[in-house]
Amino acid sequence: MGVVVPLEDKPEERAGIERLVALVAPGMESVNRLILSRVGSDVAMIPEVANHLISSGGKRLRPMLTLACASLCGYAGNGDVKLAASVEFMHTATLLHDDVVDESDMRRGKLAARMLWGNEASVLVGDFLLGQAFKMMVEVGSLPALDVLATAAAVIAEGEVWQLSAAKNTATTEDDYLAVVRAKTAALFAAACEVGPIIAGRAKAEQAACRSYGTNLGIAFQLVDDALDYGGTSTKLGKNVGDDFREGKITLPVVLSFRRGSDEERAFWARTLEQGEIAEGDLDYAIAIMRRHKALEDTIERARHYGAMARDALALFPDGEMKRALLETVDFCIARAH
């Protein structure tokens, strides 16, 4: 069983994304309609598999960020809706592929699609969604935006392969792990935020600011996820607590615990993560090691550091409701640790 990450009270504990949700609600209605229309296919299994995940209650944070950054930069067209839907399709495709690679049973509190339709269907429907995403990008007609999202797709795939090659390797350094996070998670956050100022025709400095916001928010988001896998609840995670441990994933709490641990503790990590020999009670022992070495708290502190950089990136923009909503989103992402 997991334990709640014991952290001192911070202002972001009360944070939410209500302001962001309200401000982008009209745009998200259009995004949701577009998503539903683009998962249609004469092949019945495609909408079945896609809708299983699409309708499973995800926050759709990434497409909301696309709409928000476009609005922040004064965009007045409708290209942001198609780009936001593209971002969500890219994200959904990576989740379908991830669950196959990780052999995950659960996703967002429900059985993973691969458990219901098989690995082959999950991979192929993910490919279909990527194809639909690129069709919508082309329809927007912005070559720079297409370049940003296409580059992100390639970087995400590189991150997946990188993580696969580093899997179960307890010698992974913090720098190595953060490089994987930048590719696997932060790249899509960054692209989702950058395309808004691009289609709004804003200066390079504003494009870079939005990209920096997305990158650092994405890193913070993933680090909180890492801590929650050992210190959260299944309800908050939408998957089983300890999945990363059972799958032999080397995440930041493990990297910190391994580095700071005794020879006996390092042997434990080698047995459980490298060799996959997990016995009853090993997850609880893993959490105890992390608590002993403050690995969970320090992972959240790292997340706060990247969250602060995300907030600083928006200093370029004048104060306003949308800017406040994006700042609150940083606090929300970190507050999930509580």
C-alpha cells in the first residue's frame, strides 16, 4: 500500500485550475466536438478503443494549455482548436503505446485498452490517432506550428526508446533521468504551449517564453507523478500505486534513494528493479527507504524548482486573467502531491 507524501504545507495545496477551465471552456467545447468527429471510422474497433481512453476522464490539460497560450498572445482565429485537438490526439496515442510497452493493466482508473482489445489494436489505434493529429495540423496551414508538433512527436518517440534502453538500470543518473523526462513528457507540454504564439504571429521571445513555460511545467508534472507512484493513492493516480516499482521503472525517487542508500539498500533495488524479483512487502520496504532518505520530499522540491521556472517564463506577459490562470496551473500540478 502507498503512503501520503509527508510534506510541509505550501500555498499551492489549495491550488486549482478552475480559472483556466472557465476561460477556455468555449474553445474546449469545440475541441471536444472535433475530437469526437475525428475518431470516427468505418472500422468499428477504432472508435471503440479510442473513445475508451478519450472519454475516461482525463483533464485534457495539454489542449487547454494550447488554447490558453493562444489567447494569452491575442490569437483570434480557430486554428488553435485544431492544434489543441491534435495535441490531445498525440497525447492519447502515446498513452496507448505506453501501456503496451509498460504492460500496464490500468489507465485513469479503468482497465487499459490493451487489456480489452489487445496490444496490437492499442498500437494501431494509437497510430490512427497520430495520423488524424497530423491531418489537423496541416489543415491549420501553419508550417512553423506543424514543425514544432512534428518535432515533438519525434522527440517523444526518442524519449520512449531512451527510457526502454535505460529500463531497470539502477546506475541511471539524475541528469540521465531528467533528459528522458524532457523528451517523454515535457516535449509535448512545450509544443502545446508554443504553437499558440506561433499562429498568433507573436515575436520569437514570446514563443520562447511559452515554450519555456510548457517545458518546465511538464518536468514538474512528471516529477510529481513519480512521487505519487510511491506516496499517493490509486484514486489520485488513476492507476495502481507502485506500478512504476512493479514495472522496474527507474524514476527520480529511485535514483535519489539508490544514490543515498546503503550497500544493503542498493542490493534491494538491484534485486527488485533490475532482476524483477519482487516479493510480498517489497513495495512497502521501497517506500520506507524513500522516506528514510527524503527521496519523495526532494522529488517534490525538484518539481517546485521547475514550477518556479515555469512561472518566471510568463513574466514577459502583462498581468491578466489568462496569465493568472496559467500561473495557478503550475501550483495545481504541484499540489497533486498532497
